[in-house]
Amino acid sequence: MNNIKKKSDYIILDKNNINSLQDNNCYIFDKALLTDNICINIPDGYNLEFYLINYEGDKLDITFNQNNNSFVIFSFSIINNMKSNYKIFNNVNGSNNKTIIKGRIYNNVDADTTCLVSGDIKKDTVNNDYTEDVRGLNLYSNNLVIKPDLIVSTNEVVANHMVTIGNFEENKITYLKEKGIGEENVKKLLLSNFLKGIFPHELTDDDND
Amino acid sequence: MLKVNNLSVSVNDKILLSDFNIDINDGEIHVLMGPNGAGKSTLCKVLFNNPDYTINSGNIIFNNVDITNMDPSEISKLGMYIVNQSPISIEGVSNAEMLRIALEERTGEKVGIFKFNKELEDVCTKLNIPKDFIFRGINEGMSGGERKKNELLHMWILKPSFIILDEIDSGLDVDALKIVANNLIEYKKEYNCSILIVTHHEKLIELMHPDYVHIVKNGKVSKTGDYNLAINTLKEGFINGTLDMTGSISNE
């Protein structure tokens, strides 16, 4: 993938360029694009990264279609404050593809979240490598459901999926408090770290603005 | 500076400290020694009101303020600092980020990044650690010895007046131990802080040369002396000396 150093090197993904993707690039979703269901067709042989950072909408429906010899990374973070339903599909229709889906979902005080992350690796495909890793942070014990749904119809594949839902670790809270950071800032710091951990440094480090 | 008065502490109904007393004045170095399970590390954690422990009676006074039930963040802001036996790592939260927030909470003012980074770099040089520690996650990917030095990096920036070192020698090789001890002595000279050290390490005791040594047994101080008490105890051990090896307290 590209040796990107600055935020300005990333391309905003919007309705004008969603059907004319450029190889070896990193796209950041224009959140206005996400009001509709969207489908992203990955051209054969392309290496692409997609980032959705701190999305706060109540609906998400994204489908990726990969055919042959492509590499896709999709990293998303969601801060949910309401009743929301998110769906992410990835269809692997051909062979020799690599896919990494990484998500972080923060269920805020009034949130009620359902998130389906679904991968479908089709029959008669070979040599695909597919990973889903989605983690939820549920501080208020509200409803947070993350469904990892992986349909594998071939034997020649490496596929794995992982979902965790939890709270902050008490020993980390205690450690940071012992450094003189109050509870509110401790939680802000750990939340920020949770959400930004899956993105490249330059996308989340304010000092580089 | 610090007065622990008749402190009794338990965890899950097991009594760990019973009627524990200690006085530490400004600029003094105290060492706690004692068999395993005697309550030394418990005391360190309780001084910071660690939520895992229940204080049944007694109190802790720090600079004339009762900190017995105070939030750990407020205790830290009063000038107390702890280096635990096994400092945890927090991946993704950098040393610089954590220290900047801690300083801003202390002062209520934004930290000037240029001066702050320069200070961090100077401390890295003092501690003989790479400057990239500054932007690494807290103790992330660091060996036991590196973690201890990293904790001292935090200490120099936060500038506490009272330092608790719970077996800081563990994980340190001979050279690292000298660097850490010399660094602590340098810090003490500069800020006239008090230091409470839990250790059985002869070299560290020799390098730090404590003013007072306390032997902890059955959850309380059973004997207090000077540097020579530590040396004699290290020679004779807890079996042949005045103490047996049983440090724990029965609930009876």
C-alpha cells in the first residue's frame, strides 16, 4: 500500500468517485454518502483501504464486492447515541483476494446497537484470506449486539472472525488515576484510544494537523 | 509528610494490615523489608487508595491532609507517586499524551509542546533510554527493566514530593539498577522528596542508603532501625534473625 504521510494524501470517497476508484489508494468515507445503501465494486488486482472514522449516524449499509487478486482493508469506528442498525457485507466472488475488516463500536449512554458484519466467500474460489475483527465498548450495559456472520462455501480459504464486547479494564483506570488523571479524562483517553487504535497514526493525531 | 495511623486493611475478609503505623518526614528515605505476604505491597497500594482493598480502620495523613478515602488521582495531585512491582502497559496511549493530560489537570493550563518535548528528551538522556519512548504506548513492548525506567520518566515530569517504589529492583540488571538508583538520588537532591522503598536487594539498599529501615511482620511494623538493620537482616535472613518466615496474618 502507499507510503502515506499526511492527511491530505487520503481521498474522500463520495458519489462522484465511488465508481471510479484508483488503485493503491486510501479513501475516507464522506459521511453524506452513507445516508443511502452503498455498494463498492473493487476492480480486479486493486489494493485499496477504506476508513470510516467516528461515524455517528443511525444506519449503515455498505457492501463490498471483490472478484480476483484484490486487497481490501476496511476500518470503521462508530460512536452510537441512539437506536441504530449497521450492516457491512463483503462478497468474495473470485480468488486470490485478501480482506481485513476492523471495527470499533462505542455504545453511548442512550444507545441501542445492532451491527451485522457479514462475509460471503463463494463456492469454487481459492486462495482467499479473510479477517473480521470487531470490538464493542459498552460502558452503560445497554443493548449492543455485534453479529459476525461468515459464510464460507469453499475449502481453500483462510478465514477468521472475532467479536468482543466489554468495558474498560479496571487496572488501566487505576494506573492512569495514579498518574493524577481524573476519572472523566481517564475514560476520554481510553475511549479515544479504543476508537483510533485501528487507524493510521496520521489520521487521528491532532498534533499533525 | 506521611503518617500512617493504626491502619487495618483487608481484602475479601482476609486481614492484610493490622494496626500499621509509620511516620516519614520530608526528605527521608525509608525501606520496608519483610517476608513474603507480610503486607509491604499492600501498604504501597493502600497509600493510593487502591479499590481492591478495604480500609477497616485507621487513617493516612499526607502533608496534613487525610487521604485515606481520597481518589487516587487527587492523591497523585497532592504529590504522591508510585512505581508498582509490575507496571502495566496501555497500548496506544503514548507516554507524552498521558503526561500532557496529567500536567494539564494539575495546572489547569495547556502544556507548551516544545518545552514539554524538550524536557522529556532530557529525562530520556538522564535515564539512558531511547527518545522514541516518549511517543511509545505506555510501557508498550518494553522489558521489565525498561518499564521501571519508563515509570521514572513519568516521575521526572510529574515532579512528586513523595515516591513509593515497590520492588523497583525486579527486572533490573546490575547496570540498570545503578542507573535507576543514581537517578533517584539525583531526583531527591533536586526536589528533596521522601522515598519509601520496598526491597530486599542489598545493592539497592547500599546505593540508596536509607535513613530508616522497617521490618514488617504480620501486617505491622515489628522493628525499626537504621541502615545497619537492613544489612544485618540481609545477612541473617528472616529465619535465623529475629523474624520467622511467616508473614501472613491469621484471621483469628
